[in-house]
Amino acid sequence: MNRLQQLFAGNKKDLLSIYYTAGYPTLSSTLDIAEALEKAGADFLEIGFPYSDPVADGPTIQHSSQTSLDSGMDLNLLFDQLADLRKRVSIPIILMGYVNPVIQYGVERFCKKAAEVGVDGLIIPDLPMYEYETLYKKTFADNNLSNIILVTPQTSDERIRKIDELSDCFIYLLSSASITGNSLQMSDGLDAYFKRIEDMQLKNPTIVGFGIADKTSYQKACQYNRGAIVGSAFVKFLGEGGDYLSGIDGFVKRFK
């Protein structure tokens, strides 16, 4: 098992994942942030590789992506930066981004490099499930990489069952079909959505993302799921300036 599968094979609940964009707020900050997040208590991390047209992301992550790209970040540089990842960080690491840069880099080459630097999983939201299953599933498996697939409130039960069949660590539940950065709305509809997924008794646990910005929304997500992902709120924190590395411990303590 990779580190991600080992984490989810255990019984630990209220898992906290943090997303941030590689190369933001400074080009060289990628590993320093990862190390600080692990020390602060994050259970696993999602490192985003920037793309020029991040259609599912809100203004905060869009800005971080553009800043990173303008500074010179690309996949070659990211993998160079991650060469020392496992000398400094032990928790599971996921790379998250759009499929276009991966295809341009070469899917097999991308997966091989990710495995070499110690990445455990990939989240590529716009990689069609059919293409993954028919073209790339073996490549992911050969490199011991988990593919994390997204579910929205509008996803049919049939598709969710298929996603569960193709998954091997966790399923990423979007709290809404909106873009990143919108606050998690406490509503009967959200409860019904979480309960619906819980009642399906899927073999894979679920983690909630989009809109987790404070302890209340984090606890709401954890009520029905194994944990939650904080993204835009952390990226916004990084962009506020100051000594962000020393502030990461306090940020994580806002949630757990």
C-alpha cells in the first residue's frame, strides 16, 4: 500500500487535508509549506500544480495559480523541488491539477516522476473516468498511485458506485457543484447529501472539500465523513503576507 492507502486503512477519524498551490506565495516555498503543515498536524496534503485556465477554481486559487506560473513554475520545476520531499515530509502527498499539463508532459512520464519523488495519489478532476479506466488505470497502478475521483451532489448513484469500484483509498465529495472558495452552506440539503452517501455503504471512505473555511464547517463535514479538505482558506492565508510559515501552526489549530 502507498502512504495514502495506509492512512485510510486505519480507523483515524476527523482527518484534515490542506491544499495549496506549488510555487505560491513564493516560487521556492513548496516544500517549506509541506514540512510546516505536517508539523502543525495536517494528516495529508494536496499540492496543486498550476494551470493557466483553472475553470473549477475560484478567485483565490486562480490568483495563486497565475502568480505561480508568472514566477516560473511548471511540472519540471515542481518535480525538481519535490526531489527532497521524502527527506522532509512523511505524511501522504497528493498532486492535484488539470489534465492538460499532464497530457503535455506525458501521462506515463508524469506518473513515473510522481512515484519517484514519493507522491501517493493524484486528483485530476477533468480526467474523464472512462479514459482513466481504459487508458491510464494500469499506469497509475504500476506506479502505486491512487486516483481520487470527485463526486458532487448531482452525481447519480450509478456513477458513484462506479467511482467506488475504481477507487482504492477515498472518494472526494464536493460539498457543492460550485467553484472553490464558496463557504459551505449549512442546510437540510447538505445533510441529506451526506446521509445519502453514508447510506450507500461504499467500500471507500469519503472526504469533503469545497467551502471548508472554519471549525464549524470542518466539524459539519466530519460528522458524516472521515475528514475534510481546506483549500481556498489556506491559500488566502498564504497570500496575506507576513511570516506565513510561523503562522501555519495557528492556522491548522483553527480546525483541530
